[in-house]
Amino acid sequence: MKPPRFDFVRATSLADVHAVLAELGANARLLAGGQTLMPMLSMRLVRPTAVVDIMHVPGLDGIAIKGNDVRIGAGVRQADLLAWPHLAASLPLLQAALPWVGHAQTRSRGTVCGSIAHADPSAELPLCLLALDGTVGLSSSRGRRHVPASEFLVGMMSTARADDELIEAIHIPKRQPGAGYAFNEFGRRHGDFAIVACAAVVAATSIRLAVGGVADRPERRDFPLIEGKPLAEAIDAFSWALDARDDLHATARYRRELVRQMGHATIEEARRCRG
């Protein structure tokens, strides 16, 4: 199929983007990497009045360390973040997760913030943002606001972004001294969306396990610094609390069993990586 007719706007400033979004709201779509939007346009799953290209807006393509956070702009491609020389030292969880995101070809075009905006419950980057207590920076003609990932990801492909807002950047806390990080994923093929994905952070006094691919959004649970049978029981309780459902890829029971097995293994890997 061919896309429906739409106006194309090549924005050269944030003011351009804000003006179109203020006028058209949900009838405008933002184009960055295009790895999700272009297929949706071609299948006519979306029918926008205008498509706004934001990749020529100055300041959106940068990665910068700001105090204890890393700021990743809306124009940063996944491949650029993977090649960032400070990634391992600053964001080891993303270093582990990014090779699981699609394929080299899609990472060369797809953007980090685009994946956050799409909010697929099986996607790796929203899961990592939640696991690391990241925030989403939104801007519009009305001003700016920052929304924690736990509040931004509200459901399946649904976020707290208003129709007139742009995801300008995401902000992710840098690696905590003494903490360990690990990521694991199970899918039908490498590069597919996850049937189950697990991200773990083991800090000095706590354990965090975040899970994607099971419910309609990624979920996380914090545990005290436990191991052995108490940890296995805590993960089991977490897996049963998840709103798992049967689909053509896996049953709810199978997904819960994956959470039990992968969750424990991912936490132990993070524990070994503490430094």
C-alpha cells in the first residue's frame, strides 16, 4: 500500500515543531528515524495531516553528561548511542541492551527517543529507561516538563505525552558506584521484539528487576539485598503479579516461567558485575 496524502514539514527550530503541534495536535506526526512511522504510514494505520521532520533541529542530536545524568536528544540514533565512547562507563545497562534492539540496519536509522515515544511493551529501551529511573523531557509552545518513566509509560503504545508535545530528550542517571547491571532477552529470533526481557540493577542495599514483553507496559519490582530461596520466592511472586496474557508467541504461564528463570539469572549476572 501507499501512504495517504499529508503535508511534509522540515522543521529547522523547536519553534517550528511547537507551532505545528499546537495547530494540529494529534493530526501531526513527528519523523525522526522513521523505522516505526514509515511502515505505519504505508499500511495506513495512521493518517496524519502533516509529518514533521525534526532531524534538522539544532540541539536534538547530542549526547551529553549533565551532572549525574546523561541527556540523550530526540535526534540521537541508536547506533550513535551504541558507539558513544562513554557508554560503558556511564550507562552499562544500555550498552548491554542496545545490541538486542532490532538489527544493525534499523539501529543506524532508528532513534532512542523514537523507541520511547512508541512505547512498545516488548521494546528494550523503554524497559531500560524504567529500570534506571530515567525521565522524559517534553516541550511545547506551553513550556517544558519532565516526566518520570514510571509515569510516562502508561500502557500498550501509550504514553503521557500530550498531543502538542515533543519528546525533546530523555535523561538517565549515570552508573551508581558499586552497582551492577545486566540485561537478558528471549525472543524467537535475534532482533525480534522480546517475548520476555529482563533488566537488573544490584546496588549496595537493594535489587531492582524490570521486565518487558509480559504486560501491556514494562514493570519493575524492588527487593532487599537477598539471595537464594528468598530471592527465588520474591521473583515468583513478582511473576504472578504481572498481567501476563496468552498470545500467538507464548502463553502467560510460559512467560511467567521465563521471568522466574531469566529474572534470577539476570540478577545474579548483575551481582557479579558490581564494581
